[in-house]
Amino acid sequence: MSTPAVHSLWTTAADRIPQIGAPKIEYGQLSPTLIILGAALVGVLVEAFVPRRSRYYAQVFVSVVALCAAFAAVIGLAADGYGTTKAHIAAMGAVAVDGPSLFLQGVILLAGLVGLFTFAERRLDPAAHGNQVDSFAAQAAAVPGSDTEKAAVRAGFTTTEVFPLLLFAVSGMLVFTSANDLLTLFVALEVFSLPLYLLCALARRKRLMSQEAAVKYFLLGAFASAFTLFGIALLYGYAGSVSYARVAQVVDGSVTDVNPALAGTMGNDALLLIGAALLVMGLLFKVGAVPFHMWTPDVYQGAPTPVTGFMAAATKVAAFGALLRLLYVVLPGMRWDWRPVMWAVAIITMLGGAIVAITQTDIKRLLAYSSIAHAGFILAGVIATSKNGVSSVLFYLAAYSFVTIGAFAVVTLVRDAGGEATHLSKWAGLGRRSPLVAAVFAVFLLAFAGIPLTSGFAGKFAVFKAAAAGGAVPLVVIGVISSAIAAFFYIRVIVLMFFSEPRPEGPTVAVPSPLTMLAIGLGVAVTVVLGVAPQYFLNLANQASVFVR
Amino acid sequence: MNPVNYLYLAALLFTIGATGVLIRRNAIVVFMCVELMLNACNLAFVTFSRLHGNLDGQVIAFFTMVVAAAEVVVGLAIIVSLFRTRHSASVDDASLMKL
Amino acid sequence: MEKLIALLIAAPLLGAVVLLVGGRRLDRVGHWVGTLLSTASFVVGVFLFADLLGRNAEHRTLIQHLWTWIPVEGFQADVTFRLDQLSMTFVLLITGVGSLIHLYSVGYMEHDERRRRFFGYLNLFLAAMLLLVLADNYLLLYVGWEGVGLASYLLIGFWQHKPSAATAAKKAFLVNRVGDMGLSIAIMLMFTTFGSFAFGPVFGHVDGATEGKLTAIGLLLLLAACGKSAQVPLQSWLGDAMEGPTPVSALIHAATMVTAGVYLIVRSAAVFNAAPDAQLVVTVVGTVTLLFGAIVGCAKDDIKKALAGSTMSQIGYMVLAAGLGPIGYVFAIMHLVTHGFFKAGLFLGAGSVMHGMNDEVDMRKFGGLRKYMPVTFITFGLGYLAIIGFPGLSGFFSKDKIIEAAFAKGGTEGWILGGAALVGAAITAFYMTRVMLMTFFGEKRWQPDENGAEPHPHESPKVMTIPMIVLAVGSVFGGAFFSIGDRFLKWLEPVTGHSEGHSPVSAGEITIATMACLVIGVGIAWAQYGRRPVPAVAPRGSLLTRAARRDLLQDDFNHVVLVRGGEHLTRSLVYVDHTLVDGVVNGTAAGFGGLSGRLRRLQNGFARSYAVSMFGGAALLVAATLLMRAV
Amino acid sequence: MSFPLLTATAALPALGAVATAAVPAARRSAAKWLALLVSLGTLALAIVVLVRFDPGGARYQLTESHSWIRDFGVRYELGVDGIGVALIALTAVLIPFIILAGWHDADPLETGSRRWRPTQGFFALILAVEAMVLISFEATDVFVFYIFFEAMLIPMYFLIGGFGDRAHAQGEEAAATQRSYAAVKFLLYNLVGGLIMLAAVIGLYVVAGNFSLQQIAEARANGSLHMATGTERWLFLGFFFAFAVKAPLWPLHTWLPNAMQESTAPVAVLITAVVDKVGTFAMLRFCLGLFPEASRWATPVILVLALISIVYGALLAVGQRDIKRLVAYASISHFGFIVMGIFAMTSQGQSGATLYMVNHGISTAALMLVAGFLISRRGSRLIADYGGVQKVAPVLAGTFLIGGLATLSLPGLAPFVSEFLVLVGTFTRYPVIGIIATFGIVLAALYTLVLYQRTMTGPVRPEVSKMPDLRVREVLVVAPLIVLLIFLGVYPKPVTNIVNPAVKHTMSDVQKKDPKPEVEAAK
């Protein structure tokens, strides 16, 4: 560029300055996010200024308070009718405050809270040198097996940074579900991804795997977000704006006043199609849909189990929230383009996840693949493109996230010398050793399998019902078949736990602190309640199933 | 010159970056390739903003840079710790978990 | 009055329940309880008989409705009894002979520790048999029909520790089941044709039904009769049934149960009369069987098997008569009754002989027993004379009538049937004389058995001989009593109907012919077994003899075709079920497993290959989206 | 609103199950007695239902209806017709005997943790199954039925896989693997069936918008609901498949022999006498009730399948070497009769089929439980390992024989009535099929008598020479069943009276009339 151009740019910029008004931010309606973000920052300060031994308590306190407050705020907003009548777009079009966002924010916050409980669990590992330890590395920086690490352990260090990281992730997710322009979407995506990358690397045991998981997750995540960003760029190029409303208008052709200078780009469907495809791909990656799923098993296995549980639940919720909003608010105009594609994705995701899971031998990987299959089921609901579809997905996510966290929480309990005993063979005869734990896990597995009277069945039924009503009968049939396949491996685990003789060198079941018990108990309670009397929550989901445009 | 060419350039850079991610072994390099992809996006943004005559694209570019910087922080931290553990930054060495 | 009918069945049924449920504490009195109750039933029978005689012929049918058994939309089965002349006859025969045999068994089974159970079974049999003959509809009859089958199963296999007995019992039940199948299909057919299977409605509407249907029903009933009455081709079980204790053979497999088939046919007269083709088949079956049985009877050395053969053949006569229609029904029943007397007597005699000979049954090991057991000899002898139709004795009257009727059928059929009947008479004379001679005449042929116990033939106790004597009396005078003044004919006619056939040959001629056959048969037998001594081991004998010893290869046929074939079938089916039906499912499961194993390899742990799949996925996504727009 | 009797009948065992499971490990016998009492209480409630039910009254009685899951169009709707009542009674009657028979089946041998309570679990699971079975007999809302139809699998699965015969031939380890194979097979078969049904259930919702039998029937009647023929047939197939797996109908039967062979006798009875009845019951109520046209359309094929089941099952029973497998295949043959009766579409056939469900339940229970007692004495399921038992244990042998005679449907015992009704009902419309099916009675005699001969008669084998005869508890189990068999054999009227009106309704559902006898027609 030539210098005069630059100069003129400056000048033009200069005399526009006074015209920039202060942005209008509805703090009240953004309060959930703001509370969490604030708490996260406080957490950072705690790390800086609170003496080491009390940090843990301070952090747990801050986080719990923040999450509860934020949840209360969400409830308040919903009660105020922001979910239904007063739903509108806040922060100058950046954030939507409406039913879906509030519902999912509520779910995410609860998931975060329950996840936090598992994070804060300190009774499972035998106390090292007299100080209780949790499932996170004593000192992430220390090389595994090195003297520094031993020293750190001896000193009783713990990585209390996990709590602020969790909060940052949560805040990112909150925004992600309610982002109303593509930029916010992208930023939120990164805000909740980066902390997760770090959390994955922080396992106390099996640190090599943990680090490997982190690297894989990070590289692939970054790769995916690059695609997302490019997609956003193309959409921006297509619509000349990143605000959902504007893009939507352009997509369904309700905007016609095209600046002739832009005739080349504006309304160029190639940009739209490619952009949309890449953007959706980025979200499918987070959701863990085939063929963008391959990070899931490795990361789920390598990450510290509490993180896996939180990730598996909250990430899915957030990602599906964003996906729903994108497809229902931004891209309804090109429904006929993306529906068939999503059909295909849903099908291969359901079948792929179910089939590969059959031969898994590690419980965490097994759950990872099952989560992939479930992503497929949820996609079936997404495809319905109807109010019912939205509500069914919301319900499914709520049901699913609790089951998942609960299941992974149980996984943390079954331990042997090397930490958690995740290899299936070690779970043999668990039902004989500790019937209660086995029974609870069985309940979760049955919920995953979608056996009636569990939340899993209600969710599955809701989703398939919506899909069938939306005319996707073949999808339903395939879904049914793949859930039959899926049933097979859930059953396998149950058989293993109850019908095979306990191994003499088998794992022991640690007695957890009330925190984990609470997490598991909540999981079971929700599973049963949503299975037996789902109507109230279905109503909730129904009321919350309208997007603001 | 026709700004659309910048778009082609952006696409090209993006593809180069992606290819790099696929073929390079060293985690750092792979990561750099990702950064390249992000920059390609930036280029696209700026170009589009130019075409549309609004500042959104340019603003986004700045955001992208910030995000990229954040990614660097996190990414390097992870990669370095991996390197220190394994004394290798090869992505392929880190394949304990498979199947 | 009809209220009493239920008592007939109730008494022995009560006995059965008490004796079987009562347990060991009844062991000492059990047999008397059984005998008492069967006698009680007989007394009631006599009482009812007297009552019937008191009425005039038209009003001799008593109906007792107890309760509605199976009430279903459009389907009505009642528990209703019908006592008319026909069933009355049977009631007296069954309870009378039955009671005698109960008495006999008290002695015969004395040394068996399961005697109580034996009497329980006997009572059960009486109850079932009475139900069979008293039922007013075919379904209820079917209950009795299978009930006697069960009793016979239990009694044949009474000595269960003997595998042969158990097998024989099973065989009897199975073969009967084949017949029962016929009966049940017949009932279904009646239901679809007449909308009912009670005697009244069915016989009442026969004219409304097509002859085809009636013929079908008739043949199916015949199948049932073949099973129960051991007629060709379902006769194979009767010989083996002799594994049961001899009183059982006397009561069930000679006097009563095996004649149920004849009862069924005569009872269904209305149907058969309207289905001549069916009747023809009946006569054929009867004729074939009477010859078949007679031939088998000639070859057997086992006294009971020989008598079994004779039973088969005598029932053949009855079936033949029943097949002749109105001209034969009465005589079928008459022969049935007289046969009940003398055959039961013969069996009891045989039992008495075995009783004296340590349960030896091979006639070649008997001989010259007449001086050791005189009473048995005399009673047996009288029975013998009766069965071969010695003039004046009961067999003479009844069998003669049947032969007459056979000729009276007229036409070539008449000649064939009549001729066959005559031949049968001759053979009967032969094999019975053979039995008689081998058992009671000639010199003694028994040796000490392996553990040196020389059998000491001796007369049986009173409790056994008295029944034999009574039966002997019956077999001497029964026929005469019935025939003089056509008492029996007049008695039965209202139920079965009767018509005098016009025989091409006069009754007198037939009698002469019969006498001739009789003399020939006896003569040959005398020539073979009377004049020269009987070899203790059976000679190889002619081809026919050997075949006859093996029941004319009937069993071999069954064994090869049914048993072996069945085994192969089931074995192959088990294989199919395991490999094919199950295999498909397991195969599917395995298939998914394999697929999973293969797909799993894609997850090779290298981040870059994951990236590749993402990249490819992205490319596909883009391509697909563009494609969607393109098409 | 009145006392929710039907809910109570199901709720009692459900609560009982929870209570039983909660009994501490040490108090094993307490758990047993509790379970027994609960089951008897349930029986009492069932009897109340029986008394309160008026055969002449409305089609569905003692109805309850509450909103449950409005979004799915699901109402908690219960109600019983005659068929339901009969089967509820059957279930309630059998469970106490099952519990009594299994008194010692779950006494723990192996040393688990002190919190491992197999006995409590065993009886709790049985009660849980009872509760779910009862609900599915009572549900008049397809969804409610489906939920329990499916949920039932889980406790059954644990009963099959968790508890097996003692002293297994190949040792405990092998036994465990075979058991879990059987359990998994059971579960997967039924789960696949259930899931395919789920698709149909969803389809039904899409078509009808709710699941209430009455509402759907009314909607059809007043024409507001019209099912396209194709749709109806697909949905029918979806439903029928699940029920055919459960029933089980050839060729979906192979799970039953494994399940019955590996599980303890009482559980085997629970499977075949109680749980499987839900399948045939559902055919009668849901397949015929919801999809009359499709039912008529599918009848020929189904009849053929039923016929195959009858003959095939019987032949395979003849070929078995394992007592329990033999009984299992016999049951397959009998289920063939039931299905045949249902789809013969005649009053006799359907009344017969319903009666058959009841009678088969009782007769199989009698035979299987005695077989169980026998097996528990000798510790082997192989027929070849027995012989001459009759001599040492006459009562056992006698009861076994009676059970067998009931199985071969000897007249005078209950099964005869139902079997004959089914045959007649089929014969009137499909003579050929009826005749072929009649061969089944010969085969039945064959396998029963062969079984009896090989095990009970012949010379006494040394292994069984010390075998004790039935104990008091065992007699208490068997005697009432036998009495019931005889009573219903000579006086089935109480049952038929209840069943007939219900059958009338089903007949009118499928718009079929009994064929008229030709002589009447001629007049």
C-alpha cells in the first residue's frame, strides 16, 4: 500500500473518533457470564496472594459460590421471562439472552458445579507424605518422575489453578451457547477450549498419557478452530457482517440492497456454502461427530478423569447449543443444503461410535465412543429442524450430561496401585466386591443404553420422536439399530461386573469424600427422575425452545 | 489490483498451513502451520472488510491475533512440557493411546 | 334314577384317588378297598340294569347332565352321561369282569409290595372305561378314551424296573396317541360340520351332511378304533403289552379296553350307516386283523402272546361285524361280551399257570400241567372250547352269527369276508388247541432254572380260582343265554338298529362249514402237538412261522421307518437349530465384532492421521454441501 | 376417585422388592419370608381384582388414568379385560410357588464381600419382575406397556445370569460363562426386539398422536384417525417382531433353551410361565387391537410360523439330552399353539389361546419345578444321568409324571381343554393347519414319555439310589399346582367365563366372525 493511503486512513479514522458512543451493555442479563469470569479472575488473584495451604479451600469456596450465584442468576433471568417473552439480544448484538441459551447455561453451570466436586475430591489417592492429594499433578511444570516432581509431592504442592481454569472454561461455554455473532462465537470457542487443553495435561498419575492427550487435543483443536475461523471469514465475506441476524437475512435473501461494488462477493453462494460447511465442521469437532471424532477417545482416556467427565458433559452441551443456534438462527435459509449432509453425519456418527465401542477394553475409551454415538443421536434431534427438535435436544443434553459426569465420577473410584484401574478386565466381579458402586454404574450404563425408566430412554424417545415427526424415519430406524449395537457393549460391562468371578489382584473401590458422593448421587437422582417423571423438564425444555432472532 | 486476489492468496496460505499440519512431524512446526492458517484467515478478513467497506473484518483481525497469542501461550506450555518429558517434540512419538 | 349314573364312575374314581394319594398307611387294606369299590360300582350297575329292564324298550335311555364343561362362544362341551342299552351292556361287562379280576389280583399280586398302587391303577382304569362308555358326547368320550390309555400305560409298565415293561408301556401309549389323533380330528370335523359333537345333534343331523364329510369322520373314527383295539395297522403294541401283570392283560387287553374301538364304531352307527365306503374299510380292517392275529397267535410260544394274538383276531371279528352295519352291530357286541368272558378266563388261567410256574411264560417249558392244577385246567379248557366255538358254548353262538352276517353282506364282498371269517375260525381252532396241548397235555418239559430252583406247579388259591370258575360259567352259558329267543338282539336293537341280511347260504350250511373248519383246525393241531412230543426249543420253522413269530415283521418295519427315521430327523434338526438358526444370530454378532476390530485400527494414535481424517471430513463436508446446491 | 387397585397390585411387589433388597446380609431367611409374604399379599390383591371384575361389564375395568408425560402423549392408563385378569391371576398365583421352590437356590456359596447379598437380590429381583409383568398386563397405554415390557428385561437378565444350578457338570467357572452367555443372549434378543418395537411405537405416536388404546380405537371408529395400509402394516410388524421374540416364535426362539437351561428351575418357570406370556398377551391386545387390518393381512404367514414352532419345537424336544432344554423346546412348541390360537381369529381359538397361556403356565411350572427338585438332588441336568428314580422317590416320580401328562395335554388335565380349543378354533378356518398341528400331540407324548422312561423307570442307577423323596416344602409347591391342573381340567368354566367377553371384543376388533357349521348353514 502507498503511504498516502495509510495517511488518509489515519485521518479518516481521526475525525470519526468523537462519533463513537460508549457501548451499551446489559450487565444484568449477562450476569451469569460476568460472575463466572469475575470469579475466575479472583481465582487467579487467590493463586497469587493466598498462602499455599489455604489456596485449595479458598479456590473451592470461590468457585462454588460463583457457580451457585451464576446459576441463581440464570434462574432469576428465566423467572423474569428472559427465556420466553423478554428474550432479546444483548451487548449490542453480541449475545442472545433467550430460552435455549438460559437453559443450556443452567445445565452447563450445574455440570460445572458437579464437575467441580469431582475436581475437589482429595480422598481417593492415598495421602502422599501426610498431605491429601487430588487427581491433578503436584506441579505441572515438573518433569514426570524427576526429583523436582518428588520434591513437589513431598512439599504437598497441588495445582489449585485447575479451579480458575474450570471457571474460565465455564464462562467460555456460557458465551458459546449464547453467542449471537460469529466473532463472539469464535472468541468464546477459544476461551473455553484453551483451559481445557491445559486441564487435560494436569493428571497426577499417568502423566505421559495426560500430556499426550493435551498435545493431541490442543493441536487438533487449534486445527479445527482455524477451519472455523476460515469459515467465519468466508461467511463474513458473503454477508458483509458477522452478526447472526444480518447473515441470516442475507442467507434467506431478505436483504436485497446490495452495494454494487460488492456484487462479486455478496450473495456468492460458494462463499456461503463453503463458509457454512467449515464453520459447522468446527462445531462438529467439538461435538465429537464422525469423522471429526478421533481426538475424543485419546483425550478422554488421557485426561484426568474429573476433567474428562466435565469435558464430556459441558463441552457437548455448549457445542450443541452453538450448533443449534447456528443452524436454526443463521442458516435456516439453507436448510435444504445442510440437512442431507447432517443426515449423513448423524448416521455415520451413530453407527461408527456404537460399532467401534464394541471392542474397546478401556472403560474411559469405551465411554468416549459411547459419547460419540450419543452425539449421533442428538444430531438426529438437531436435524428435525422443528421446535420439538430443539426442545428434545435440550432435554437430551440435560439428561446426558449428568449421567456422563456421574459415570466418570464412578470411574475415579475404582483404583489399584497405578491409580485408576480403567482396564475393563480389572472391573471383573466388581459387583461382588462392592455391589453398591457396581449397581450405580450399572444404572448409568442402562441410562446410556436407553433402557426405559432412565433419563436415557426419555431423551432418546424425545429425540427420535422429533426426528420421526420431522420425516427422518430412516434416521430413527438406524438410530434404533445402532442403539441395539450400543446396548451390546454396555451389557458387556455389566456382565463383567456382576457375572464374572472377582480377580484376586483386582482393584479396590476407594471410599470418596461427600463431594464425589454428591456428584454421583446427583447423577443417579437426575437419571431416575428424568426417567420416571420427565414431564416437568420437558415443559422447561419446551418453553426454552425458541431462539431470539 | 483486484482485492479478490488477496482472497486467493489467503486460501493458498490456508491450504499451505493445513498441509503443513498434515505432513510435518515436529509439534512446534505443526503449531506454526496452524498460526499460518489463522493468519490466512486474517488476510481474508481484512480483504473482505475492505471489499465490504466496513471495519468489522479489521477488528476481527485484531481479535484473531489476540486469540492466536493466547493459543501460543497455552500451546507452547503444553508442547514444552511434553518435550521435557520425552526429549522429543515429534507429534508421532506421542502415540501411547491408540485403537 | 339317572342320578345314580355318576356313582358308577365315582366309586372307582374315589378308590383310585384314595389308594394313590393315601400313601403307605393304606398298604394293608388297599387291595380290599379297591375290590370293594369296583364291586360297589357293579352293584349300582346291576341296580340300574334292573331299572332299565323295568322300562319299555323306548324309554331305556337315561341322561344325566352334571355340569357345563367347556363353554366358549359357539362351542359347548358338557359333562353329560348317557345310559342306554349299549352302554349298560358295557357297564355290566366292565364292572363285572373288572370286579372278578380285582378279586383275582388280590391273590395274584400278593407278593408285590406295590399292590396298593396296582389296585389304584385298576380302579382308575375302571373309572376311565366307564366314563368312555357313559359319555354323551365325543369330547367326553375322548377323555375316557385317553384315560384308559393312561391306565393301560401305567399298568403295562407296572413293573417299571423292567426296561422291557417301561418300553412296552410307552409304545402302547404312543401307538394309541396316533389313534387318538384320529379321534380328535374326527371331533373337530364334527364340530365344523354339525356345530356340535354330542351324540344327539350329530346323529340327528347326519342326513344334512355330505357323504364325503361323513366318510372322513368314519375313517378317522376307524383310525381311533384301530389304535385302541389293536387293529392293523396299529396293532403292534398289544403283543408287547403282555409285559404287564396278567390280570391287566385279562381285564384291559382282552375283556374291556381293547374292545372300546368296537364300541366307538357301534356307537357311531348313524355315521357309518350313511358312509358305506367307510364301512367297507372297516370290514376290510377287521378281516385283515382277524387273519393277522390268528396267524401270529399260531407262532407264539409265549402263552400270553399267543392269547394276545387271539384277542387281536377275535376283535377283528367284532370290527368286521361292526363294519357290516345294522346286520352286524348286535353280534359284534354280543361276541364282544362273550369274548370278554372266555378271553378273560383264558388269561386268568394263563396267569394261574404262570403263578404256579414261577412266572414262566414259555409254553415249551410247560406240558402235562392238567394233573397239577385241575381247576385251572378245567376253567381254561372251557374257555378254550368257548373260543374255538364248540357247539353250545358261548363262542359258538356269537362267532357263528358274525360269519353269517359276513356272508349276508351279499355279493362277492360277502363271499370274501365270510370265507375269511371261516378260515379265521379254522386257524383259531388250531392255535388254541396248540396252546391247550402244549400247556396241559403231553409230558412235563420244565427244567430247574439256572439257580437250580425246580418249579413246583400247584393250584392257585381260592381267591384266584373263584373268578376263573365264574368266568368259565359265563363262557359256557353266556352265548346260549343271549341267543335263545334273541334276548340280546331285542335288548340292543333299539340303540343299534338291526336288519336281517339275506344270506346266499343258509344258517345251517354256515354252521356246518364252521364245524368243518373247527375240526380241521383242531385236527392239524393235534397232529402237530398232540401225537408227537413238543420240542423244548422252538424249531426254526417255515418262513411264515418265523415272520409270524416277529409279528409278521410289523415291528421291524416300525423300527426301521419310524424309530430310526425319527431319530435321524430329530438329530439333524438339533444340528440345524444349533448351526443355522443360532448361527445366523451369532454370526451377525461376530460380524459386528470384526467390523469394529477393523474400524478400530483407524484410531492409530497419530495426531496427524487424525488431522488427515478431519481434513478429509472437512473436504467431504464442503463438497457435499456444494453438491447439494448443485443438484 | 376410588382406590387404585391395579396400581396397588403392581406397587406391592415393587415395594416388596426394595424392602427385600434392603434386608441386611446376615438376615437371609428374613428376606425369604418377606418376599414370600409380599407375593402372597399380591396374590390376595389379585384375588380382589378377580372378584371386583365383572365379566359382563365394560371392556376395560378398574381403570385408572393420570397424565404422565404429556409431551409424549403418554397417560398412565391402567385397566383390565378378562384376558388381563386371567393372566394377572396366573402371575400372582405362580410367584409364591416360584419363591418357595427357589428357597435355597440363592444361598451364597462363594465368599464375596460382606455386602454381597445374593439371596436378597434373588428374591427382590423375582418380585421386581412380578411387579413389571403385572403392570404390563394392566397397561392400556401402549407407551406404559412398552416401558415395563422393556424394563422387565433387566431384572430377568440378572436372574438368569446371576443364579444357576449348583454343582454344574463342567464346574463353576464354565457354568458362569455359559450362564452369562445365556443371559446376554436373552437380553440382546429381547432388546433388539424391543428397540425395533420402539421405532414402531414412535411411528404410532407420529400417526396417532397418543398411545391410549381407547382413544385410538375411538379415533378409528369416528374416522378422525386413518392409518394408511402400508403404515399400519409396518407398525404391526414392528410390534409383532418384539412379541414374537418374547413369545418366542420360530425362528426367534433360540434364546429360550439357553436361558431356561442355565437358570435355576424357578427362574426358568418365571421366564416361560410368566414373562413370555406378556408377549402372547401383547399380540392379542396390541397387535390385534391396534392393527386389525394388518393382523388379518399377516395371519397366513404367522400361522405357518406358529405351525413350524409347534412341530419343530416338539421334534427338537425329542432330540434333547438335557432335561431343562427339553422342557424349553416343549414350551416353544406350546407357544406355537398359543400364537396359532390367537391368529386363527376364531372365538374358540382365542379363548383357547388365553386359556392356554394360563394352563401352560401352571403345567410348565409343575413339570419344571419338579425337574428342578430332581436336578438339585443329583446335580446334573443330563437325562442320561438318571434312571429308576421311580423306585427310590415314588412321589417325586409321580408328580413328575403328572406334570409330564399335563404337558402332553392329557384329557382331564387343564392343558387339554385349551389345546383342543386352539385346535378346533384353527381347524374351523384352516383345516390343513389344524390337522398338521394335531401331530404335535403325538410328538408331545413321545418326548414326555421318553423323558419319563429314561429318568424314572428302569433299573435304579447307583448315583440315584440314595436320592431322597420330595420334602414337605417341595410337596407344598407341587401339590397345589397339580390340584389346580386337575380342577381347571374338569371345570375351566371360571376362567372361560372371564375370558369369553374379552375375546368377543377382540374378535370385533379384527372384524372377524366364526365360520358357521355347514349343517346349520344348510338349514
